[in-house]
Amino acid sequence: MGGDIILRRCNHKSTRQIVEEVVEEACSEKVFWNRRYAPDQTEIDKEIKAQLSEKDIEVTSFNGALLCEPWTVKTNSGDPYKVFTPFWKSLKDQFVPSHPKSIPDLKFAEGIKSEKLEDWELHPTKPDWSGGLDKFWSPGEDGAKEQLKEFFDAGLKSYKTDRDRPDKAATSFLSPYLSFGEISPHFIWMATQSRMDEDGSLEDQGWAFLREIAWRDFSHNLLYQSDCLHKKNWNRRFDAFDWQSNDAYLTAWQKGQTGYPMVDAGMRQLWQTGWMHNRVRMIVGSFLVKHLLIDWRDGEDWFWDTLVDADTANNPASWQWVAGSGADAAPYFRIFNPMSQGEKFDPNGDYVREWVPELKDLPTKYIHEPWEAPKEKLRSANVTLGETYPKPIVQHKAAREAALEAYERTG
């Protein structure tokens, strides 16, 4: 539309000071923004709003990221939901999508100073590790809409049955676009319902997909209730949990060198593409906190640094769900078995072969537990455990028993 984005780094100034400077330079009488929901973010926004209002600047904020505001979906008693299924039922019953049908007429201020994006040197160079991100993602609204169309054409028809299969392109891959605000969940909702109206056979698939979109809202609902969801246990009983500190284990997990193919495939997919299939996120998360007994916050930090869809609500809420410390969390005794999870959701080993290529010639029977393969099978597949592919860093049975004991001690 002919406008420019104004880029400013805060340096030693506060966010409030930067916003006030730009407002003054542009001679603005009104300021608009999309709301944020983490307590530290809302405090900053309240402070900015108060300061601008004192100068007779009209400030208006909007919901630009969620289906519903966190404070609008409540139980019959008026309390916020802490369990997803009733939250989803309530949201589904009351939600009416609202998406702008046109772009308003805008006038852009001229001559406002802006820093240059290239001067920030954000693109990695030594080394440039971003090739996988360039290959898999097309940032921007056009890329988001094209991805949604591709999902409707190929993935939606089998979404309900195949969404847990990382070996298939059955998910929407829209999470990064949602996280960066490049597509609205309202737009997705309306487009999905339109597709269901066109093809009645897609109704079950469409609602299964929209249910997953609603998980974002539920996570923000929890974020809004929490004072620090990414640092503090939702269930404070877990403050007494005896997490283990083991840098070697943590590094092996981060690099996809645990010796468990399904875990390693997920961690390598994450590093190379900035994304990981949701089922695999649960598997690698469970492995970190329950096989290795490493604090969920270490996993949350790593995902925050590496995920292209890292989100202030989804990321910590999902990690606390896996750890058992969150709202509506997985029970402590639910410890994902990486071998059986692989056999169930990657039955032909295609996902492992793609991301752990050193195992690609192993027979499917052994692809999820190569240590069980006879020596001649390993030899013919050019696999030497401990050399070309690591041996398991922990034994599943012993790790599971240790985790159960630790969780039971916590009470």
C-alpha cells in the first residue's frame, strides 16, 4: 500500500520511550495494536497506554492472534477453564468468526527515520545454518495462504486419521504463520468451514483440524492465568521435583544423538527445518523429562531458540503438559516408549530414514531399535553402533523405573 515499516532498536531506551518518540515524530493522534497476553507483556502495554493517554493520544487494542480473548471463555461458575475438552466445547458453541473484509484507507507519515534491516545482521553467516528454513518456509501472508490451500488440497481429507503420522504430510504446517501473525485463526476458521460446506464429507476432518487450532487459544488461556508460565510450574507441587543436571545428556538430546531413532529424527528435523511434528514433540519431550529427568525448562528454552513457531503460550504450556506439571497435563506415569511410538506412528520407518540417514538401510523390523538387529544385519546396513550411530545413552526400562520413582517421591 506504499507504507514503510519503521524499525527501531531500543538499545538503552524502554519500549515506551521508543513508541512515544515514533508517535511524536508521526504527529499521531491515535495508536492501535494487537494485544499480548503474558503478564510481563500486558504490564508493558498498560504502561504505554497510560503514558500515551496522558498526552491525549487515543489508544485502542485488538485481538489479532486468537479465536477468543482468554477472559471470554469461562465455566458456568465464571472461572477460566483448566481442562481443554470442556474449553473446546464451550468455545465451539459460542464462537462466531470475525475477519475484516477489506483494508481501511490509510495515510502514511513520511520522513520518519528508520534503521535498516540489513544493518542488524540478523541472517546467520558463520556458519549460515538457515538453509533448511529457506527450503521449507515462505514467510509472509502469501506464503501462509498458499500453505493453507495446499493443506486443503492434500492433507485435510485424511487429517483426523493421519495427523499423528510424522511420515506423512498430513498436518497444516501453519503454526509458524500463526505465531508471527501472518494469517488469522479467524480466517482459517472461516476458510475451513467454507471447505466443509463445499464438501460435506470433510466435516469430521474439518472439526478435528479446528479443534487443534483451538489448542492455541487454550494455551493462551493458561498463559493469561499464570504469572510466568515458561518459568514456574503450573502445579506448584512440582517445585520439589528432583531434576537432574547432565550436560552430556542434554547435548546428546539437542543434537539428535541419544541412540533412540525416533527421538533423534525429531531433534534433527527441528535443527534442520525449525519445525517438528507434534506427535514427535511429545516423544522427544517425554524422553528429556522422563527418561533423562532433565528439567522441562531446559527443553522449553531449546525449543524457544530453535522452533520457527515458538510461542509464548504454546511452548511452555506444551512442555508443562509433557512434564506433568501443567494444566490438564499428561499423568506422571505416562512415559512415552520411543520404540513403540515409532512402530505405531512411523510403521515403515520412513520418517527415521529421512532424518537419521545412517540407519536408512536397516530392515524396518529394526529401524526403531537398531541394538536388537543381528550383527550381520547391522554390517550389511553399514551401521556400527557406538561409531556410525550412538548406542542408547540410557536404557529404556531402567530410565522408566527411575522416572516413576522420582515422580512418586514428589507425591
